[in-house]
Amino acid sequence: MDGPGLVRRVVGGVLAVTVCGALSGFSGGAGRVRPAQVTGRPAVPVVTKIVKGATAPADGRVSWGQRVLQGVGAPGVVGPAGVSPARKAVVTRQRDLCARARCVALTFDDGPMGSTGRLLEILAEHRVRATFFLVGQNVVKDPEMVRREYAAGHEIANHSYTHADLGRAPEAKAVEEVTRTQDAIQQASGMTPVLLRPPYGSTGKRLTALARRMGMAQVLWAVDPLDWEDRDTKAVERRVMASVRPGDVVLMHDIHATTVAAVPRIIDRLAAKGYTFVTVTELFGGKLTPGGKYVQREP
Ligand code: NI
């Protein structure tokens, strides 16, 4: 299952059931999925009622997710009103970085769990920043790890609360999955994600509309080394290296020690080829559109 063709074709939706790698909700034949237009389209419809299923925090405050769904601060560009000045500065400073550099965004799904701590050490040693797509129910089990991820400069993003198939879930369930995770991450780290990766890559019109209302971009991937499948460190390294191109989003899972063990070599080899490691938001120059779907930055 290695080689650029095969690995990339996984992106087109061949597998039936995977931890994170199957695509059931959007079309695309073999090869690379075309990303949504990277434009600053305005147009975020303001929703004036709370969607059923949105959850309120235990203390009775209205959650960020609910506020957005009520139309309070519904953004015209990706991001809630409350993005910290520090994060805005990072994005602004690096806005055009990937227009010139050979960028790659390493992304890690399903944590925090297992080998997340070890991965943070490796990324720190190599001075590499990545993007973590977190499962909400794991966030509440280990909020300290989420704080560490954020403090180290990594991008924190939403991967649903229970690793649910959001593309096929009823509307209320999808709303609950996304907003509970937003709130869990907010409580743990103080920041609110602007990126959503639907588990299994499963999305559709309804989830896209929801993401748009919530000011979130949908992030899929261009490279999938199938690290969850055979849990073979050398295979993960080989598949990533065979498939990666400048502008790619690479999908991996920090819940597997075998994957984390491949990261030092992947970083060294990509660095030797001149790659710059960026977060997903940086990869797209901070120009993500709410509801848009992104798999790679076009050259
Ligand atoms: Ni996943």
C-alpha cells in the first residue's frame, strides 16, 4: 500500500471504515481532492435561534458555539471574535510565508492520548509546529496536555466530541459534537478553534452549512500514510515521503506510538528537502473561508 499513487488515492475515498482515513461524505475520484477556493467570500448567514442539541456549559453561561449559532459575533472570515491578539499576530506575520516557501502542515488527529506527550517533546526538539485535531472527550480527560499543545505554539482544532460521523449525523447531533468540543477546548486552553476536521472526512451540505455558521473551515488532507492500519513506523515514514508535495496537509495520529516514532525522521528528511513546517491556518495564509474545505494549498 505504498507509493505516491496508492497513498494519494486513499484521499479519493476508497476505504470503507478506518479510524480517521475513510472518506464517506464528499465526492472525488482517484487522486487529489480539489480544495475550496481560498477567497475571502463574505456571506455568513446569521442564524437567530439556538439549534437544538447545542449544549450549555454546566455553570449556565451561554457557550461560544451557542453564541455563534444565535448570530452573536457570527464571523465573515474564519474565526470567532475572540481570537487572541497573539495568535492574530502569528497569522499576520506569516501571512505570505507559504506563497514563497515549500510549506507542509503536519496534522495529528484523535488525541490527546497515548503518545501525545512524546510527540510534543519531538516537535519541540525540532522546533516544528503542527496542528492537533482533538477529540472533545479526550480533551476533558487531559486538559493539561491541550494547554501544553497550545502553549508550545501548535494550532488546536476540532475533531468532534466522540469521533462521530458528522456528515451522516442528524443536525442536532452534529451541532452538539462540534460545540461541546469547542467548549472543552476553550475551557482547557482559553482558545477557540477555527478549524474542523470531520472524522472519516465525512462531510456534506448540512455540515458545510453548520461550519459556515460557526465560522469554521473544514480541513481534510492530501497525504494519508494509513498509520492506523499496520502501525509500522518505517511504513509511515516511507509513505509520507513518497507522497508529500509542497502545500500538502499530512494526516497522522498521535495516539499511536508507532506513528510518533516516525516523526523525527519525517521532519529531518522534509527539512533536508527545504520544507518549512507550518500550522494549517498558516499554510493557507490565514485566508480560510467559513465552511470551505481544504486539503492542500495550490502552488
Ligand atoms: Ni480521527
